[in-house]
Amino acid sequence: MARVFNEIADMLEISGELVYKAVAYRRVADAVERWPNDVAQLFQADEPPKIPGAGPALTAKLAELATTGELGYYDRMRAQVPSGLLEILKIPGVGPRTVKQLHDELGIDSVDALRAAAEGGTLRGLKGLSARTEENILAAMARLASRGTRLLLHDADALMTGLVEQLRDVRGVGAIEAAGSLRRRKATIGDLDLLAATDDPARLIRALDSLTTVEHVLSAGTDKSSIVLAEGPQVDLMVCPPAGLSLSEKGFKVVESGELEPIATEEEVYERLGLPWIPPEMREDSGEIQAALAGTLPAVVSLADLRGDTHVHSDWTDGVDSIEVMARAARDLGHAWMVLTDHSPSLGITRGLSLERVAEQRQEIGRVNAELAPFRILHGTEMEIRADATLDYPDDLLAGFDVVVASVHTARGQSTEQLTRRTLAAIDNPNVDIVAHPTGRIVNRRDPIALDWPRVFEAAARTGTALELNGSPRLDLDDALARAAGQAGVRLTLASDAHRTEELDQLRYAVSVARRAWLTPGQVLGTRTADELLELVG
Ligand SMILES: [Zn+2]
Ligand SMILES: [Zn+2]
């Protein structure tokens, strides 16, 4: 449903319709995609959800699509707009107005036709297009073909850190930092946005353009530059004089006089708008402005609030480093404790621990704890929830662990009902404290499983079982489900799922998801001391 609505928005834009119409469709598409329940099912059950931005006309269209699987309006639009134009729109840097222009003036209606025209040098004759445009379109097509997917947050973060380190010391630069979706910590990132305050914009732009990691300079102006990194993504740099970091590119325009009012800091921008500062991760048009105005914006959890990590592996199963090495690294990161959660036997590939090995591991933990006190390793397990909804360890063994984390790794192809029943079997077992990576997704690689979320949330809230926000490239739960879980009264936990010392740092990506999900320190297990945690999980 979200895809259909997004396509309608594309087609409206290509047809040159008024912008607000397309915006309305996109807004509804976005809300449908983020809705915690299956929107189509709700319409089918005659319990239509109140989708923000969907008035009577758009709600009727959602209902038609949900109940019949078709949408007359969409079909009529498709008949009018050549499908190739929608493909062209996917090329970065080619907007709807250009698509319309290419179609109206040159009859271009497919990606192949556009490539031929760009190669043949016929685009430069059109108003606003140049030889440079042709080059850029061809380069973008090549990138699209080789890349396909958006960058994982972790990878975008690493690229951006590298760029900032290389540009921070360029003369004249006062501040330089990530902006856009990376700053909001979305799970995947398209282009990288970089914002800098500098006395000498030309120098900074030259420095960016001449980095060895740059493959291609798309455009370089006096206050902005776009480049493509050899690793794939495009980077847009925008520069301002040091006093001019502001809401729009330059500042607020005073309407009557047309005069520019530069503002130095983001906090001042919010103040000028009569709003408290809103953390970037919450800036998704999902109620944060209303909450800010009403004074109900929650103080979201930050990395500094966390005292420990509830999901860490060692070389006793599929990890790389020893228990002691992992514990020392966690301590060096400032953690007071970590839960060691090696695998249980039925996950064959990981050499899961037999009952005897569990006992031996407990002795090793005792030895390391004596050495590293007051840092503390809690003895946990990442136990399989088997395909038949039974658990991999018997109850008396489970009762001996400090913390029990349960996971679905196998038979992911089962029906929603079966998968939900397995998850509930774990939640309802009094020994299970946490369900790890509840949807099993891996960003860009594996789709999430669908569970009956209202039932899962109800059971988790009732039993006090925490759901995990996993900071590895799974980023599971995602931000929308995590927010719904929090609203349903479910406790959450943030974890790195580290299999080597370097991965302990992944905990901060779980924090990013938690902030995007509006979670407060009290809703999160890891803000407790070890003793408080043990008391909480019983
Ligand atoms: Zn796992
Ligand atoms: Zn794990």
C-alpha cells in the first residue's frame, strides 16, 4: 500500500500537478509503512486505523486498495504515465520536473532512451541542462546499477567519521558535522550530508574535492559541493559563515524587509521558533513538534545513561575473543557489567553449550569476575526457541542463569501464527527475561518476520519480558516497532550482540534506535546497576 501511494506521488509530480497533492500521498505512504500493525488487515476487519494526513478521499483509496487489492485511481494514472518515467525518477539527481521536461521535449520514456540521449549529447540543448548534467546522469546510472541498496547506518557512520577527521583541520573551519538522515540515525542512508561553518569556503571545498577517497566531483560552487566517494555514496557539503548555521541554508528571512537574520546555533533556531530543542533522531514529523509545543517531549535515553550490555558472545561459542578479553574491553568502554550470552546446543553452527559446558563457563566467569571487580559479568545465555515452540534448555537449568535471552534463528519461514506462538512460548516462560532481535531482520539483507505484535506486546508487558533493540546491522526491533512497544508498556533492552571486542561499540546504534523510538532511561534495562537488573528480572 505504501509503495502504491508513493508511486502515485511520483506520477503526480511527473504530471506537473500541484506539489501539495504529491506531498499528501507521500505522507500517508510513510505513515502506512511505519504503522505497527498490518494496515490492510485493519481495513479488511472493518477497523480502519486513523492514518495521520489521510482525509476522507485518501482513506477511501486506502480502503479500496486494502479490500480489493486494486485501486482504480492508481490504474488510471499508470495508464497515463509511461512506467519508464518512474524508473528514470529513481536516478539520483533527476527530479520530477526534469523527467517531465525530458519526456515533453525529447520524448524520453525509458532509462535506456535517457542513456542514449545523454551519451549522444542531446540533453545539453534543453533549458537548464548542460554537458555536465549528461555526465552526472550517466555516472548516477552506473552507481545505481552497481549499488542498488542504501548504505547501512554503520557504514555511513564510518565513512562520515573519516571525512570529518580529514576536513576538520582545514584552515578556517570552525565546525563540521553530519546532517540529514545520518544525523537523525536512520537505519539506512542515501546521500551523506555534511554541514560546515568556515571563514574560507573555497579552501574547504577544494580540500573535499581533492581527497583521495573522492571518485568524481559532481559540482563545486562557492558555498556547496557535491562529490561521489569511490565507495559509492554521494556527499553533499554545504558551507556557511561561522555565525550562519541555521534552519534554512542561510538563516531566517525577515518577511517585510527581506533581510537575512543569521543565527549561530541550532538551539537558538529552536528558541526563535518558540520550541524546545528536539533531538535530531526524533525529527521525523511523527508528533515531535506537537509534543514539544505541549511540553511533553520525553527526555530520551542516551549512551551515557547505560551501565551495561545485555547481549555479548565469546569464543566459547561463535565469538572471536575470550570471556576475559570481552569483559576487559567492555570495562574499558565504561560499562559496569555485561551479560555473557553464548548460544545453546540446537543452533548447531555455533557449537552451542552443553549442560556441562554451561557449568564450566560459570566457573570461568567466577574467575574473571574475581579479577575484574567491581566490573561484573552476569551469566546469561542466548537460548534457541526451537521450531516446535519448545525451549532449548530445561527450566531447572534456565533458573540457574542470571539472565536468559531467547531467540528465534531457525524455521523463519513459518506462518505468522506459528512464529508468534514460538515467541509467546518464550515470553510466557518465567525464566526468560529478554527476547533478542524479535524480527530477525538484517538491514539490506534479510527481511523481518511478521509477528502478531499486539499479542506479543501484551504478553511482554504483562510478564515483564524485555524486547531487545539489537545494535548490530540487524537494528532489530526497528524504530517504529520499538516505539509501539514502548507505548504498549513493554520494557526494552539495548544490546551490541558483539562477537568480538570491536563490536561492543555497536551498542550506540541500539541507542540511536531507542532515541528514534522516543524511549526514556526508565524504559530501558541497561540503565540499571547489576544488582538492580538482577532484582528486576527476578
Ligand atoms: Zn542471535
Ligand atoms: Zn547473539
